Amino acid sequence: MIVLAGPTVMLVAIVLALWLVIAIAATMMGIARARRADAAVEEAGRLGELLQGAPAIPLLITEDDRIEADPRLADWLGLARLPHFLSDLNAGGQAGLSTEDAAALVRDVAAARRSGRGFMRSVTPLGSTRVLLIQGRLSARVGHVVLWCFDATDMRAEIDRLAAENERLRKAIDGLSGLIEAAPFPMWYRGPDLRLALVNTAYVRAVEANDAADVIARGLELVEARDGKGPLAASASARRAGEITTRTVPATIAGARRMIRIVDVPLGEAGIAGYAIDVEELEEARADLGRFARAQRDMLDLLSAGVAQFGPDRSLVFSNQPFQRLFAMKPEWLADGPEFDRVLERMREANRLPESRDFPGWKAERRQWFLAGEEPTEDHWLLPDGMHLRILAQPLPDGGLLLIFEDRTEQVQLASARDTLLRVRTATFDNLFEAVGVFASDGRLHLWNNRFREAWGLSEEELARRPRVDHLVEVVAARLSNPRHAGLIRELVRIATVERRQRSGRVALTDGRSFEFAVVPLPDGNALFAMLDVTDSRRIERALRDRNEALEESDRLKDAFVASMSYELRTPLTSIGGFAEMLRDGYAGPLGETAADYVGAILDSVERLRALIDDVLDLTQVEAGSLPLAEEPVDLAALAEEAAAAVEPMAAAREIEFVVNIDDSAGSVRGDSRRLRQALDHVLRNALTYTPAGGRVLFDATGDEEAARLVVSDNGQGIPADLREKVFLRFHRTSRVDEPHAVGIGLPLTRQFVEAHGGSVELQSEPGEGTTLIIRLPRKR
């Protein structure tokens, strides 16, 4: 038995302890490694499951170009198994990659090893439609390259689709860019900082810049700031609102001041797009339209017809004054724009609508006027007070309605009166004594009456065919006493219808009747042919003509007898006067007082009879036109004084106040002083004769440069109106005459003498107020 010393035992114990510790540590490390191995196996399994489920298959290319890959890649390449080397991926042209793709892949791997950069390539296996996307990059191990193979078949289709879409969008963007560039109005784009980033050519022209770059560089704005708010502020406001904003502002476009409409379109954070439209003409048109609307409404206010206009919402937008008066509506109420139905109800309240049992239904029918399309609707209302209204409802393009109310009461009354007049005219036309026919402008008989048919012996059947005047002339020619006159009728109708001239004539028929006819052009282009049966009138006319000739012959004989007797009476009258003068002068011895009075009376009667015979002879000569008149200057003032002096004894004897006023302006005229003196004597004696005792006669003589004026007036009993002209008829005596010897030739002879001197005689008289006779004698004749 070996016995160890103490220190040795201690050393052995320490070694054994260390050995135990190392064993325990090794055991723990083994256990840990086993656990890590299990975890690694588990992780490898999990990674293997991920690789199996991944859309890509990894392919490891070693440094010597060997291939390590999942067998699934062989299926993708159409190979039974994967080759050992990268260059063998081409299987003789039957499967795998094409020679070009395999060679390109070898080059890509070599390039990746040299440059260390990854690559991507798209390949298509031979005999397959599969598209593989190969993405390669260097591995962590030197010289190794990892390729990831993706099945991009579906992706390729999507890529192709996206490529096509991208191409379409590119073309659309190009087209849109071209459209924006070619747009005739300015367009622009502002970036996020709201500064101009893009403008089109129209914008460049508008601001008169060199090009778009010049505009952007200088920041040339299309409109200037107004009221402290510029285009940037407006764009910022549109971006904050997130809505398209529109404003109309003035701007200087290509040197001209125009009104433009600015539209800002917010594009989110990308910025703001905008464009400007020249609305100068639109604004002018709008202003013109406003002026036209105002002028139209002013004109509508002047119309006699009532006008009301309703808007698309069926509220009243305009009414003229006749409408307000017609329906008794206050302007204040209408200014509130009442609705169509309310207006109708107010009309009904004012008793200005026709009576209707179903007012709601009637009102609904009128609401259909708004939906009547483009054609107007006409309606007629008979109001309770008898007024007749014609309503014209015209739908407006904006959905509104224009109503025109025309008062047709007078027209309806006139139409009724016209119809009555037409009936009366027809009845009158048929019952006229004259035969009347109306020929149209084409020569056809248009109208006729019964007398026309009877005058020509025509039947209703013949006239109903409306024969032409040529045919009618042929028919009536046989009934004329002179058939050649038939052509004259046709010619006169032509003259009336074509030349528009009136003609007349006379025709005789074979049955002894005579007709006077007249052809008159009518305003409508027709001709009126009227015939009057003058058979009896002709007979009476012939008889009257014979009687008139006999009377004229008797009158001539009477005048000759009067003239002859006047001359014949002068001889014994001269003898009587001579013997009476001899007796008065005492040739037969002295006469007693009584005998002297008798002789004086004989002489007065002789003188009066001599004057009467002279007057009758003068009157006969005047009417025969054989009265001689002297042509010498006549002093009218002196002549008037002589005439006044001659009748003063007569005025004194009849106790009549005789006032004479002879002015120097009476002057002189050229004529026969003896005949003018006779005229004055007759007028003065006539006035004194017909003025009662105690009356007054005024004699006034004045004149001017043109004529002299002699006026004789009295305050006698006057002459009635129906007798004033008769006093100038010879041998006519008025009922007021109290002079037994008056024969009524004084005033007729006065007029004849004055008119022979170119003058005139005017008689003014009223019963109970006296008579005034005015003689005017011209200075020259």
C-alpha cells in the first residue's frame, strides 16, 4: 500500500476536481451544441419550407461554374435534370435555354464576378411560354454567384399590359401637351410653391414674352394685383378650398384691355393648374342682352296688351303696366315674384277670370302651358263683365313662360257688327234697283245680284260657273240692240281691272230697255260693273227736255214781249208826260187847284213808270248780255253823296233817321257811273221802303287799296233765311213789302250792275234785327 503525502493528495484532488469541472463543462457544451444542432436542423427545415414555397428558386454558381440548385428549376427549364455546369443549360436546342440566352447568362455571371454588381435578365425556355426573370449577385463566398430565378410569366403579361398602358398614357400625355400648347387661350401650371412652372404659347403671346422659359424666369403674371389681392393669393385660396374657383377680372392681353375669366384647378400637393378664357365679347353680349332686356321691358310697358313673364321656377319675373291695370294688381305685390298659381288665384279674387266650376282642374290645365314645347298656346277668356281676352302663352327656352293678354272686346264687337253688316250688305246687294256684278282681276264674274241676272236674262246655273267676261259678252251680245257694243263691255272691264280707270256708258237692249252702266275699279283689284235701268227715265227725260225747250221758248218770247212792250209804252208815255206838262204850264189855260193836283199826280206816275220801264229794259239787256257799260273813272265818294242827297226827302217823309258816313278812303273805281248810281239808288230806296217809321238807316262808304266797300243797313224787321236768296230774283216780292208799286227788280238789277263791274253783293239779315247789304267794287277788274 502506497501512502501519499498530504500535498500530493491535495494536488491530485485539485486535478480531479478540474477534470470533473472540464467534463461537466464539456457535457454542457455538448448538450448546448446538440440543442443548437437541433435548432439548426429545425431552422434548415423551416428555411427549406420557405424556399419550397418561395416564388423564386435559388441557383448557386460555384467558382468553377458548377451548378447547385433546387430540382424544380429543371422543370421550369423543361430539362429532365439540371446539368453540372452553367454553360450546359442549353440542351442541344430541344429544351433548356436558347444558345443566346445561355451565352448571355454566362457573360452576366462573369461580369458580376469582375464588377461585383448584380444583374437581371429575362429568358424564355425553349418550347415553353414560361418567362423566367433571373436576378444575380455575388455570394459571400469568393467566386460564387447566387442566381434567383422567378417565374415571371404572369408578371410579364402584366408588364406588357402596363407597358401598353404606359405607352397609351404617354401618347395621351403627348396629345394633351400638344392640345394645351395649341390651345388658343392661356394655360399654366403652378408648382407647390405656387410659382409658374409651365405655360403654353397662348400665355406667352398674352404677356408679350419671348418664350415660356422667359415667362417662368421673370414670373410674368397674366393679371395684375387688384385691391391688394394678386393671382398668387387667388391660387392659394383655391388650394386651401380644394375646389375649382372662377373669377372674372380685367387684363391686358397682347396690348389690349380685355375681360377674362380665370379658372384655378387645385391639384393637391402637386400645385395649381389654371387657364384663362377671353370673355370680353361674352360680357359685351351679356351687357347688350341686359340692355335689350331693359329696352324690351320698356317697350312692353308701352304696349296696350298686358304682358307677364314667369321664370323656370314659375315665379313672376316681369309684368307691364297694362297687365297690372287689367287685373287690378298692385306693383308692390307683383314685385315679390308670386308663383303662377298664386297669380291665377289673385286674378280670380279680382273677378278677372272666366267662371269655372272646377277651378283647380282649370288651373292645372293652364300649368301645362309651361310644358307645351316651342309652339305657343292660344286661349280665350270671357270675363264676367263681358270683356273678351285673347291669351297667347309662349313657352320660353329656359323653361319659363311668356303670357300676352290682349283685350279683344272691341274687335269681337266689331266682328259681330261686321257680320251683321255683311248680312245687311248681302241683303241690300240682292235688293238693289241697279244690276251689279263684280269681276275679279282675272276677268271672271265674282259676285252678282238678282238684278244683274234678270237684266241679261241669265240663269243661276250659268252664273254659278263664274264665267269669264269673254264668255259673258258672247252670251249677252244677242240681247243688245247693237251687238258690236258687247266688245266695249269687255274692254271697259279690262280697263278697270288692269289700268285701274273708271268708265261709263249706255247700252240699249233689243226689248227696248235702256241701261246706263259704269265700271269702277275696286281697292282689292276687282272691278264693279253696275247697270241702271233708265228706260222710264229716258222717256221722262225726253218729255222734260221737250217741255224745257217749250218753256225756254216761252221765256224768250216773254222777254221779247217785255222788251217790245217797254219800247212801245215809251211813245204814249212820252205823249202823256208832254201833254201833262203843257197843262201844268198853262198852255190850255189856267188850271184850278184840283186840276193842278191831278196834273201833278199824272206827272209823278209818268216819271215812276218811265223809271220802271228803264229798269225792265236794263234787266233784259243784262240777261241778254247786251248792256253797254262805260269805262271811266268814277268818284265813289261824290257818287255816294249824290245818291244820299237824292233819298233824304224820302227818309224825311217816312220819319226815318238817315245816317250817312262817306270816308275819303272810298276813292274811285273804273266803270259806268250811271249804272253804279242806279244800283245805289235801288239799295237806298229799298232800305227806306222796308224800314218802318221811326227806324234808322245807315249808309257807310269806305275802302282800301284793293276794293271799295258800300254798306247800307237798317233796323227793320229783317228777312228770314229761306227768303234771302229770293230777294235777288227778278219780279219777286217779299211778304214784308208794304209798297204797293214795288215789282221786285231793284235788288236783282243792283246785283247785275255790281257783278258787271267785277264786284259782289252780300246780304246779311236776321228776322227782327234788320238787314245789311254790302257792295264790294274792285279797284281793278
